[in-house]
Amino acid sequence: MYRETQIISDNSILASPDVEGDLVINVGPQHPATHGVLHLVITLNGETIKRVDPHLGYIHRSIEKMCESLSYRQFIYVTSRMDYLSAHINNHGCALCVEKGLQVEVPPRAQVIRVLMDELTRLASHQLWWGAMAMDVGALTPFFLAFREREMINDIMEETCGARLTMNYMVPGGVMVDIHPNFQRRVHEFISHFRNKIDEYDELVTGNVIFQNRTKDVGYISREDAISYGMSGPSARGSGVQCDIRKLYPYEVYAKLQFDEIIETAGDSFARYMVRMKEMRQSLSIVEQLIDNIPPGDFQAKTKAVLKLPKGEFYSRVETARGELGVYITSEGATTPYRIKFRSPGFSNLSALDHMARGAKIGDLVAMMGTLDLVIPDIDR
Amino acid sequence: MPSANFEEQQWLNVNVDHNEWPGLAKSLRDHPDLNFDYLFCLTCIDWKTHLTMVYHLESTQHRHILVVKSKLDRTQPDIETVSGIWRTAEFHEREVYEMFGVKFRNHPDLRLLILPDGWEGKSPLRKDFEDPVNMVKL
Amino acid sequence: MDVSQEFPSNPQPGAEKTDASAQEENKSYHSFQTNAAATRPEDSGFPGRVHPTPSGGILVTAIDDVINWARSNSLWPLVFGTSCCAIEMMSTASAKYDWSRFGFEVARATPRQADVIIIAGTIVNKMAPVLKRLYDQMADPKYVIAMGACATSGGPFFYNTYSVVKGADHVIPVDVYIAGCPPRPEALLHALITLQDKIKRGLTKEQINGS
């Protein structure tokens, strides 16, 4: 392996090996297992990792600067491209923040539709995570199975929202159009189809001895460290941290729903894996509770065409499939925001990777990154 | 906390002087009634006359939220790091350093995180960032 | 001349359908029958005519046509997805919109074994030298597809961004552009078939500039 001296920055003290015999390698920006463009500079001693240094910025699209020149109706849809696997939930967070500023009440029908779309998106994101994680660890079949289920959700979304992946559906005040007449029937079909499939997934991957050996006791992080590193979402719940925003600070109709917050205490990769598998079942039960009880009424509250938030600052928190997304808008009373900050879940989850990976073998690094469920455009913004 | 003054916006805001921030930070985390152990957002806002650092803190035990703000001088923005207290601040402070030019004293490894090489000192998220090629002033 | 009698074991997919219009459609992609009235080489399927002899046959064709036909039907893509379009690329690779029907079976991770690079996602200033290096590492003949609005022209990130390269063709020469944000898998398949047509007709940049 040759050293990539042009990509590693020469100013960095971490780029040089500590001891004679240490190897510094790149898990490069273009790699099948990095879920995007993540560049890790790893210092190895033999096969044991001494230090992991992430180099970010290969997909930094300067979204925060760009949003300062977009109106309040426009900037929401740029966030779909930020964490594209939970696109609805990102848009939801931005819409909630704008509604906080405008003091607008969202009608109940819109609230239920939003939560339904959120939970379907969470299911789709966890399905893709499962397929990609199994592919990283070495199994190729789950990838195709996961995409088969995901296509069903994509078709449901496409009928109502118009797009498969970056559905620009949420607006401040509600949703853009009403749901399609076929929506309920198709979601019922999906629920009955998917209920059996989760058991199939468990049989295929979870109970597999090779998979368990690769993920048990790999990437341990304790509860205090997880809180200190700012981890959130399923990665933190695998270490025993109670951090589900849907339970702690409920928004929309989550306060009225019956679902469990899944906490595992083992803190290793297998615990994080089990948290997500169980969360898929919980999301399915939320969809079941809501799909027959969509209240009639408006799907959008009346708002002006050009939105102006009053002077001040507003923060909204939502639970995406990866963790807690924070949208922090500082406004000066104009039609465009003065400063927007997106607190993305992957940013903090990635900072714990170095802590988890010290002392592990390089083959374990891939299993760890799989369970952290990183989406790099979310980190780089 | 002699120089702190309080405001009530969405959550309780505390404005402190940037020299007193490290002492306050440690007691916020360690005091048993406060116990703010989860720093969930660290950012900086560029008001054209000064910069403001904003820290959002939460306690996982008592579930209260606090926002701490600290004004910095625009020409020489300098503040103590909190990455020894909350480990998540390491990455967040590196990002604020490269986007706004704020220097964090005693940071273990302050260098560019997201921007490419050669962008030290450019501070793109400041309001006076000049880029006539790309930026269209609307 | 009708080839099907000479090679009875070859499957004739067009012959199974009794519908006349279906036969017309299938001729252009699957049929081994030569069509003297076809003016474009890609309409006739396998390029060349078989001159029957008692012991089999002699294939009469132009070498360029055969080489182009072989290359276009077995392009191996490089795994290169930067952002959201990568998910649609993965969907195209999966079971519902399968791209291995068209020959893109093996998606290689290393550029040295790949033929076509599908730039799926935004290219930013920090990534541009990496893209150039990957393109240089690919062996000739190589082709480039720019997928999505970001790779075509910067896409939604065109205005007021200091770090986005406004179009991947500022870095490497592109053969096929796909519009969409993200484009549907069918659009990506259409672009792949268009690339195959382009290669068969000898119109890609690499073929025109001489190789």
C-alpha cells in the first residue's frame, strides 16, 4: 500500500506514524463500504487499529450558507438531500421550526399524515440499513431482499408525493397535497406483507452464527461516553441512553400513540443492530394504529404566500432514523433566514468512531461503521 | 457567576463573558442538581458587529435544557475549549474554527475538518466572506 | 438470407410471439436475423452477415462493428456514488430494475477493472481531484455517465455555494447526461442503453478522438 501524500494534509500531526513499523492507510473516499464519501486515515500496527482520523468534506455542499439566500418555503427541500434516507423526517423538522416561528397550528389530518409518512420513511431507511450492513459484513442476498421491500414503500410514496427518494411533501402548515385514494389500501397490503418479512430477516441474518461472531463485543461504548460524545438515536440506545425525542418531547400525534422505546444495554454492535430491528416492528405498529384513523379535514393550514418569521431564534428537534436532528433558525425579520444551523445526528455519532475503534482489528471497523448507520452528506452538509 | 444575565426565549438563555465560561461549564456538568451532561448543539452566529457562540445543553437525568451564549470580539475571537468536559465539542469546535475563524484555546487538535486544504483563514460562513465568482448577492 | 435455419439451436425470442408488432420490436435488440433494410447498425442486432457454407458458415463483418458490439454489451460500472443518486443507482442494480440484464453485471470497486464510471451525486471542490484520479486509473476504453442534476450542472446547489463544482464535465469528459433529482431507475437504464447505442455507432468521445 502506498501512502497517499497528496490527500493526507501535511499539517496534520496525526498523519505521521507514531512508531517505526506503523502503517498509515486510507480507507479512501471511494470505497464500497463507506456509505458515501468518507475518508478515514487509519494508523495501524499490524492489523490492530491505533487511531482513526476521519477526513470529511468530500460532499460539503455549503448548505448552511446557501440557505441564507433561500426563502422559508424553499430551504426545506434542500434538507431532503442532506440525509436522503429519512427525507420526510428532515423536511418535517424544518417545517416544525418555521411553524414555531409563525405560531401556526397544524390541522389534525395533516399531523396524522405527517407521522404516517415519517414512520414509513423510518421503515424504508432501516430496511436499506439492514441490506447495506449485511453486504458490508459479507452477505449479498439481504441487499436484494431489502430493496424489494423498499420498492413497495417507494411506490406508495410516489403515488402520493410524486417522487421516490427526495419527496418534497411537507410545507410549513401541513402537507402539500392530500393523500391519494389508494394510499390506505396499499399501506394495508404493505403491512400484511412486511410482517412476515421481519421474521424472515431475523432468521436469515440475526440468528446467523457468523454474523453474531462478527458483531458481538465489537465496538463497545459505555453509556457515559455515549452521552459525552453526543450520540443519539439507535446508536446511543444500544448503550442504554434514553434519547428518543418521540417520547421525551413529543411532537404532532406521538403523545397519543402506543409504542415502546427500545433500549439495549450491551453497548456493542450487536446491541445497536437489535435496536434497529426491534424499531422496525415498532414503526410497523405505529403505522397500523394510524392508518385507519386518519381524521377528515384540512391538509394544510392557511399561511401567507411569502413567509416572514419574526425576529428571534427557534429550535426544533425531531427523531430521524439516525438520531436527533436539530434545526436552529436565527431570524432578523426578513424573508430569508439570517443563520440556519442543522445539528445533524451523524456528526456526533462519527466522533465516537475513534473511541470505539481503538484496539480493534481492521475487519471490525467495517462492522462498526455499519451499525453506526452513517450517511455522509448528513455529516458534511 | 457574576456577569451572567438571563433571558427567556424558547428555553432559558444565559449570557456569559467568554473568560468565565470554562468555570461555569465545569460546574454545569458536575453540580448534582444541574447535571448538564449532553451538549447537543454548538454553533456560532455572526452579527455584523460581533460573534456569538451558542451552546445548547441538556441534562439526561433531570431533563432540563439551557442555552449559553457568549459574545466574542470580531477581530480577535478567542475562547476556551470545552472538549475536555463534553467530548462531542471536539468536532463541533473544529467546524466553528474553520467556518468562523474562532480560535479555541487548549483544543487537542484544531485543524480543518470539512473544508479542503488551503481554506484556513477564509471563514466562509462569516457575513463578509467575499466570493465574486460563486456568490450572487440577491 | 434467413440464418435461423442454419443455427437451429439458437434461441429466437422474436419467433415465440405471434403478434406481428412484438416481432418488430424484438428484432432490433435480440434477433439474429439480418435485416437488409436497416440503415443503422444497432438495428440489426449482431453486426455482420453469415455466408452459409456446407460446414457451418463464414461471418462477414467489419472488425470495428464487432468490437463495438462486444464492448457495449459488457460494460462494467465503477461503484462511485457520492450522494442521493447513489441510492437510485443501487435500486437500479437490485432486483426490480435489474441492470445486469444489459451486461452491467459486475460492479467493480476498483477503477482499474471498470469500464464505465457513473458519477452519481454532487462533485465538490475537495472531491474533484479524487474523481480525476479515478478516471486516470481506468483503462481505455472508458466511458462516463453523469447521473442527476448535480453531476450535470451543479443542480440545486448552483447558486450561492462556494464549494460545489458546477457540473462534472468541468473535471472529466462526459458521454451521457441524465436529468432528474434523482432520476428514476428507468431513466438510468435509458441512459445506459443510450450509451450502448453510442458505442455501437462509434460516436463516443474516446472513439472519435482516436484510440
